[in-house]
Amino acid sequence: MANIKILRKMICVLQPFAPSQLVFVYENGNKIDAAEVEIDNLINQILSFCDKYYLSKVSFTGPIQYARGIGKKVQEKFITEYGREIEIEYLNN
């Protein structure tokens, strides 16, 4: 029996000044979960998806300065909650 590797990825679509942000989780290229999250709950939702789907990487798309600010907060909270770092990726849009 062949080993099949499952690839999961989270992509956060960031839009400054929007009251909610979009978060998608993909498995082998297929969307398996999505959420429209209020900005005040974005960090917690990202961590929740990371925990639920065993993710170690989060990708952000949107304005780079805004994405870096959110990414830094995600990393800080991930270290606090799980005692380890998470990989953050910034995609071109």
C-alpha cells in the first residue's frame, strides 16, 4: 500500500479596514474549511484552525505591512499557547 502524504495549508486573505477577514484551510488543494472572521477574533481563529488541522504554517495575502503585523501577533500568541514557533509566509497578491 502506498503512503499518501496529506498536505494542509491555511491562507488568510487580509483586507485593511474591513470588519472581517477570510481564512481558508486546504487539504491536497481542496478547501476543507473556511471562515469569515471578525478582526478582533482573527488571531484566535487562526490558532484554532492550526490546532484543529495540525498546521505548522500560516500564509497571508494582502498588504504586506498589515500582514506582517498580524503575522507577528500570530507568532507571539502561538509561542505563548504552544511553546513553539509557527512558520509564517507572505504571499504576493
